[in-house]
Amino acid sequence: MKKIILVLTVIFAFLNTSIAQEVKLQEVKEIMEKVADWQIDHFRDSYSRKKPHHPLDWTNGALYVGMVKWAAMADSEKYYEWLKDIGEEHEWKLHKRKYHADDHTVGQMYIELYRKYNDEKMIAPTKEQFNFIRMHPSQSVFNWKTPYHQDRWNWCDALFMSPPVWAQLYNLTGDQKYLDFMMEEFKAATEFLFDKKEHLYYRDERYMGELDNGTKIFWSRGNGWVFAGLTNIMNELQPESKEYKYFLKIYNKMAKKLLDIQTPEGHWAMSLLGQEFYPTPETSGSSFFTYGLAWGINKGILSKETYLNAVSKGWNAMTGHVTEDGMLGYVQPIGAKPGNASPDKTEVYGTGAFLSAGSEVYKLYGGK
């Protein structure tokens, strides 16, 4: 009797998975297109701030990271053309601060466009600036509010913004110096920010030792930045390399933790260890986690049996907060710690995270 029940359970699970795959594959691309189109139509709206973000600001840089993934899937070249117009308008330059990781984010999009169009002008300014940084590395310390402290990666968001660009340049050029610089700085940041017990990153020094309703403060989007950044870095490295294995070790620790703390509704709480105190869904951090977990299954790193349900729940939760016209709601405004989100709040980086998630969910359910 037990054998019969086991067999029936396996068959039922297989049928459920097959149905879910078929439904999701039909819908993933459609909702990604709707969200991408809405965001392009509302690109110059103001969101967290009174004025629209500068096109090269980190907020839009994060949007472009997801948009270029969608462009590779879309049935129209208009998304590539839209991104290319932004690069050409700004002469393929990074944003204004030479060392600040936020102002490097747009470089990820430039390099992806270079890979498509093979036009050296698209990456020349990024290479020049990164060569300067490599030859003149910042000597600042990681402590918050010390002079020039954000010239290095002393806040966890930075690990999404700048390191993938260094990894891309290494992959493009084969120059080990790009990789060596990135590894040294990433290890220093991780040594400073990573909680070895909880396997999560503090946003920055200000939150170390602080408690929120008795729990350590691990900001959802901050850890989403890190988790997505890890995947984007590993995409540029050979799996057999020691550098890849370094990032994989962190990735696996975070993935296991994320599985344990996902809410029953499918999202992740804004304070990752404080579900009870932050019941409101938040779609930017949750989209990044969904992206990273789906990527891990697609790469054969994570067990599909163990993680598929988490990805499915995460994606369904995110799509449940897309309005009829394509706006992704419940995106926490710009910040550095758990806060507030609501159905009428969106942001460009939330859209970027959502499109990144969709690109891997689509592959996971059989899309090409």
C-alpha cells in the first residue's frame, strides 16, 4: 500500500509540475513584454525622488541589466535600439563619480551591447576608467562615514553595481588584472559585510549589532543586490576556476538561507529575518532572489526538486503585483533598510529585477 501511495504521489507531482510549466511558459514572455513596455513609456517619470533619475544613474543602470536580458528574448529589436540610443546619447560614458560603484552599473549594459554589435566605442570609456582605477586603487577604509569610504565597496548594493563589470571586462579581454582587482575588493567587502552565522550581508556598517524587533537587520533588496550580482559575476567565469568556486560557495550558502526564510506567500520580507514585523510584499528584492534561484537550477547548481517550488512561488508572487497596464507594484523606494512598500509604488530598478527574474524563469520552464 505504501508503494502505491508513493507512486501516486510522484505521478501527481509530475503532472502538477508539467501543467505549471506549460502555463508559465505561455505567460512569462507576455508579462515581461508588458512590464518592459510600460517602463519604457514611463522612463522619465519621477519615482523615489522629485526629479526623474539621470539616465546613467544606478537606478536606471539596474533597469538596463534586466532590460538587456529581455531584449535578447524579445521578438523585436526595439529594446536593443532603445538601449543603444541611451548609450549613444551619453557617448558610452559611465556616470559622474569615478570610483563609486553605483556609477559603474551602466557599464554592464554597454558591454552586453558591445557583445551584440561589436563596436569598440561602446566599451572604450569603461575600459579607460577601470584601467585608471586599477592603476590608482582607493586606499579608503570600509568604515561608514570615513573620508571617501564609498570609493570602495563598503555597502552591499555595490556588489551588484561594479564587480560584474570587472568580470565582464576580464571575460572580454582575457586580462587577468581585471579579475584580480575585482577578487581582492570583493573579498575585502565580504569579510567586512557578510554574517558568517546567518549567511546574509549587512547593508553597511551602521546595521551591524543593531536589532529590529529583536532580529538582526538584513535588508531584502540589499541581499538581492548581492545574490543577483553573484550570478552575473559567475556568468563571466569558468566553472572550474578558483574564482568561480569562491563565488559559488557564497551563493550556495545564501541560496539555502533564502529557501529557509521565504514567506508562505512566495516573497521575502523586507527585513529578511523579520517576517512577522514586515508582512508587506516587496518586489525588487524578491525578484532578484527569484532570478538567482532560477539561474542556479538552470545551471545545475541547485536541485530542481528542492528549489523549483520556491522559484515558482516567487515568480507567481511577483506577477501578482503587476497591474493590468504593466506597472510592477510593491517596489520599496530608494533606501538602505527595511521600510514601506505599497501597490502604487514602483521604481526602475524593480522592473530591472523583474525582467532578470523572468529571463531565467522562462528558461527554467522550457523557453529558448
